[in-house]
Amino acid sequence: MQISRLPSGIKGLDSLIEGGFPIPSIILVSGSAGSGKTTFAFQFLMEGAKRGEKGIYISTLSESWDWMLRFMSTFQFFDARYVEDGTIIYIDLGSELAELDEMKILNKIRDVIAYHTPQRMVIDPINVVNNYVKNYRQFMFELVTMLKEWSTVTLLTGEVGEGEKYPVDVGYTADGIISLIMRSEGDIIKRYVQILKMRGTAHSLSNHPLEITGEGIEVLRARF
Ligand SMILES: Nc1ncnc2c1ncn2[C@@H]1O[C@H](COP(=O)(O)OP(=O)(O)OP(=O)(O)O)[C@@H](O)[C@H]1O
Ligand SMILES: [Mg+2]
């Protein structure tokens, strides 16, 4: 059976994953601080907006939307029009996490999807939820099951510590895992990307060099 796919918006990535992310799917984008998770997520939402697809950005940190937009507007892929016209919308989950229990968090996300019916969604970063729910593994299972009821591609970003590739509690439920790597080589740090998992997809397993420039994130050498 042919799987429908959504282009990622990341230059050089789609040729490594048979053309894009499966629809629906939950993709974990993991990496250390500054590895490019949020930039990846915005580039993905902007790509959709340019195609007329609705996108939702859910922040679990209550980061100021104005500040985020200011940072993201330094990239060429960013187009403020899509934020102004509501093609991409911001949901602050962070300020409510402490008050809501598991069921209420899930219901809130479900209500947001039902109301806006987005093609693309981002929860950035997902691992913060671990501080608020009693059973994180169970929560992740229920979140992913709920998200699968919609024809949405959801990116969950995951922060990892030194030497860790991805948060395992998220990885086992995700359909795909993309690892953004920062590696010290001599005096400099080099960026790489590796696709650790992509269900239903014959994908690259190599470490591909990655660049973040004013144009956004680009996978440099698409070798298989
Ligand atoms: N305009 C730009 N041109 C080139 N590189 C940039 C530009 N803006 C940001 N960067 C690089 O991208 C990095 C930020 O990436 P981003 O915020 O997406 O990472 P993150 O993984 O979400 O980090 P965090 O863990 O802090 O949330 C910066 O640290 C910088 O190295
Ligand atoms: Mg970030």
C-alpha cells in the first residue's frame, strides 16, 4: 500500500525518507540544547503554511511567542503573514501544565486539534510534561493514540543530555525518530542528523552533515 507523505520542509531530508513524513505520524525530533529542534519545527510548519496547510505550535515552556517569532524571523523560510492570518497558531500549554491532570492535558490537546483541524502540529519540548504527569509512559501512549485519530503529522521535540540519543519514553511510541547531533571535532562542533526510526519507510541510517544558516536547516550530503 502506498503511504501518503508530507514534505518536511527541511532541504535535503525528504530524499532520505521516501519523500516525507507518513500521514498520520508522530515524529520525535531530539537533540541537545541548541541542536536546532525549534528551528526544525518552525521550518516544518512554514512549509505547510506555504502549501495552505494549517499548523499548530504548542509550547510546554510558555516561551514568549513574540520572542520566538523574533528569533525565527531571522530565517529566510519565515513568513510573518502565516502567523498573522492564523495559518500557524500558538497554544501555550506550559502555563496550564501545573494545574491540569493527565486527562485534562489530553483533552485540551484533543479540543485544540478538533477545533483547528491542523495538518501539522508541534509540541516543543515534549519531555517537560514528564515533570507534571504521574505516569509519563502511560501518558505518552495515550497522547500518541489520540493523535493518531487525526490525519496530522505531529513533531514532538525532545531534549537530551550528553551522550543520550533520544528520550526513550517518547521514542518507543513515536513512528519516527530524528536525532539532531552536535559533535566536537577538534576545536569545533559539527552538526549531523540521523534518522533512527521511520515506520513504513526505507530510510537512510547514515550520519548526514547538517547546516543551520540564514536559510534555515539543510541536510548537506544526502548519501544513503
Ligand atoms: N539566523 C541564523 N543563522 C544561522 N544559525 C542560526 C540562526 N539562528 C539560530 N542559529 C543557530 O541555531 C541554534 C538554535 O537552534 P534552536 O533554537 O532551534 O535549537 P533548540 O534545539 O530548539 O535549542 P533549545 O534546546 O535551546 O530549545 C542557535 O544556537 C544557533 O547556533
Ligand atoms: Mg528549542
